[in-house]
Amino acid sequence: MESQNTTGGSHLPDVLEGKMVANDQSENASKIRNVPTNSEDDNDGNDEEEDDEEDHIYINEETESGREKILISHAPQERIVPPLNFCPVERYLYRSGQPSPVNFPFLLNLNLKTIIWLANEEPQDTLLEFCDSYNISLQFAAINPDGGEDDNPWDGLTEHSIINALQTIVDRKNYPLLVCCGMGRHRTGTVIGCLRRIMGWNLASVSEEYRRFTGSRGGRILVELLIEAFDTKIVEIAKDDAPAWLITALNE
């Protein structure tokens, strides 16, 4: 009997111990199942980021309407590129450097009737062909006037060249009109500066406009002296043929 009790007593704890181990394993398994994995955390983070992205809608400031995407149906059919140093001077009067083929679509929008070329050398063949194709009068105001006065490109324009250009500018029959030279700086600036003198501008304003187009090198003192010494009475102005803006300036 004692041996049986001993045997039975030793067997019972083993069974209970087996149940306890099984219970511990099931509890650990349930804990493992409840612990979130890194991939689940990443997915939750991505979901939150997507929600945030959906909340950020592009706002068009002009119409104040939300747009998720801004679509451009097509690129411009032509490139609108003005010439170097291009700028309106007065109504239908413009200034610039020498136009190149990339500028021709822009110039067509101006409906030019006349181009005054102030450089001492001939312009590019493409500009000559452009003027021929669209019936634009190209005036060579400074090429060998009076037997070769302006042959040196580093020299300023002579009085003869300036008057030649200004007589074209003061006649509205030549408009719309573009005044240009190689870079649109000094020679063009000289003619426009003398025009401003005719219009009654003070020298400080004339010099400021001239220097605006000369770049980092600044203006040439000889050009400013030439503009200052220019005799505005030499240019003959027929008021019946002059542009309206010029008549207004002369009457002030």
C-alpha cells in the first residue's frame, strides 16, 4: 500500500506540472499574437501619411478653388523671346540689340514697319531675309555715311548718323519702329538719349535711362557728353507727321 501510494503520489505532480507548462505556453502564444510587429507599425505609418497627403490639396490663389493636380494641355506653339535689351521707348517705338531668328516670332507681334540699324557693319543675313519676307524697311543709319565716318565700331555715332536716325523716328509714317544696334547699348542709347533731349527730359533722367542698358561695365562718358552737347534744333519736326506722344512732349 505504501509503495502504491508512493507511486501514485509521484505520478500526480507530473500531470499537474504538464498542465501548468501547457497553460504557460498558451499564454505566451496569445501575448505574441497581440504584440504588433514592425511591418504593422510601418503600414499604419504609411496609412497616416497617405491620409495627410490627401488632406494637402493645391489651392489656386486666383480662384481659391482646390485642385489636386494642375495639368497643362499643351506647350506654347511658338516661343516668345524678345531680343537682347529689348524695351518699349514710346508708343509703337522700341529699342533692342540685334534680333536673331529666335526673336522673329516676337517681332511679328509688333507689326514692325521700320527697323533702324545703327551698327557700322551690316546685320546678319537672317535679319535681312526677315525684313525682306515681311516688307519691313531696314534703314542703315550709320554705315559709311559721308564717305566712311562711322567705320570704327568703338567710336560713338557722329552727328550725321544721329540726325539721320532721328529724322526717321519723328515721322509717324515709319511706325511701328525698332531702333537697334549690335547689343542695344551705346549706339542705340545715344539716339534714344538725343530723342529724350528733344522731348525735354533733364540730363539726369537721360543718363539714368542710358546706363540702365549698359550692363555692369557702365556707360561711356563720351556718349553722355555727346547726348549733352547735341543740338536738338537741328532735327526738323513736322507736327502734322510727328507721333502724338512727341507732340505732347513738345507742348509741355
